[in-house]
Amino acid sequence: MPPEFRREQIRLSLLRHLDDNCQWGVILAFLHSLIHCEGFHATPEEIKTELFYLQDKGLVTQVHKTISPENQAWRITAAGRDHRATTA
């Protein structure tokens, strides 16, 4: 699979998983597990890179946690949900 197609599929999967769990956000370790279960052998750092890309696009945001902030969590934004609704 070409790298650019793989990257796109990981990004779309991240949006889908975050949309499924949009109320509280999802921690990076769980997102990594979900992506791995889909057959993408991406490292946690690769997942984080794609999350930052999606954040720069305004599609996801980090959840600022008071308790256990070291467990970074992410959630989809309204723009991310609109993107999913118009491209599904």
C-alpha cells in the first residue's frame, strides 16, 4: 500500500473512532490499539503525528484533563464531524 494512501486511511480511521467516542475523548494508547486492530502497524508516535495533523486542520482537539494529564486524550471537533458527514 502506498504510504500516502496508508496515511489517509489512518487519518480517516482516527476520525471515525473519535466520532464514535466524542463525549469524553479517547486516549492515545487506545487509539493505537484500534488502529493496530485494523491492520495498520503504526507506532504511537505515528498516530500522534497524524493526530497533530488533524488538529492543525481543526478536525480534532486534545482534551485537557485535570486527572492523569499524562494520558493524552483526543476528541473530534464539530468541523471533524461535519467532514465525516459530508464525505461518508
